[in-house]
Amino acid sequence: MRPDGRKNNQLREIKFTHDFTKHALGSVLVEFGDTKVITTASVDLKKPKWMSDDDNRGWVTAEYSLLPASTNTRCKREREKVSGRTHEIQRLIGRSLRACVDLEKMPGMTITIDADVIQADGGTRTASICGGFLALRDAIKKLMESGDIKKNPIIEPIAAISIGIVDGDIRLDLNYEEDSHAQVDSNVILTKSGKIVDFQTTSEGEPYEFERMIELFNTAKKGINKIIKMY
């Protein structure tokens, strides 16, 4: 039995609250159990400075932050330089969201997804990707209504979930207690059609068999399909 009474293949209670903030063009409070993340989409009607003049694509990028009281002990704000972990997570969010859009259909535009974790209980990066996609989709809908985007650049939805092996069992959507002593830890990001955006799996102890990896992936895929149906 899992600490919260769930079955091994059962997601935590998931909730998406749209238009959570007033000023962002897209904003979603995403809740995976006790993990809560505010995701917002802000739009700058110009492309990044590093992009060449003859590059007609737009861009989607992301920033991620654990707010000070989001964990058991206060974490400091990263004011001057982000940690390696934060840098890795926001790069993961950004490239995941770029994988589901046609950047050429949003020329001369930068959309920044901010993922601010207000309460962390495992799976913050995967929750950020799910909420980030919905905030992006809401923002694009408004940009199409205003005429700033002519054609919908979203190719298909994406979603992400954590999964791992804990005490010999494959468990979906790990909370912090499970994640902190998992023998195998994995994050899976897929499109609605089942294409792989990211499948990162790490053994925290003894190596694991190939067959277990396939079982991890297939269980995660079923969970992701359930999440996308909630969109």
C-alpha cells in the first residue's frame, strides 16, 4: 500500500484552474496532489535578440522557480544565479513546449512560460509541463482572437508524469516520500499521439532490467493519456 492509499498505477488527484492570475495572457494553477504550481504565459511581440534577422520563427522559453516556503525548509530565492537543478528543469520545460508547436506560425514573437512552485510534494517539473502547456494554449487562443497569430501553431497536446520503482513496485506519479527513496526514478513526456518528447530513467541503486523499463514506460503512457483527457 502506498503512503496515501493509492494503487500503484493510480494518479494523484489532479486539478487545473484556468485564468488564475489577472495580467498574464494565459495562467493556470496546476495541482498534482499536494504539489501546486502557478504557470503563466507572457507574450513579447518580438523575437529573441540572439535569433538572426532572416529567421522567421517565433520562440517559446521557460523559467522555473521553487518559492521560499514551497518545501519543508525555506529555500532561498535564486536572485543572482540559478542553480544547476533549476537550469536543467527550465530547459526541460522550454524544449518540451517547443516540441508541440510550429514556431514558424508565430513569427516575431516570444512566449515565456513561468512555472512558480508554491508547494512541492514531488513531480514539480512534470506538473509544470502540464500546466505550462495549458497556459501556452490559452495564450495562443487569445493571440489568435486578437489577430497577432493567424494560424494555430499548436501541433498536438503534450503531458508529463513521474514514475519509479519503490520497494520493488512500479508506482505512477510519485510524491516526495516515494521519490526520495525510489530505486529507479523516471520522468516521461509524451505527445497525445504517443510520440516521445523525453524519457529520462535513472537507477538510484542496483541496475534494472530492460523489461522493467518497458513496463515503466507503458504505465506512464497510460497515465499521460488520462491527463490529456482532463485538458
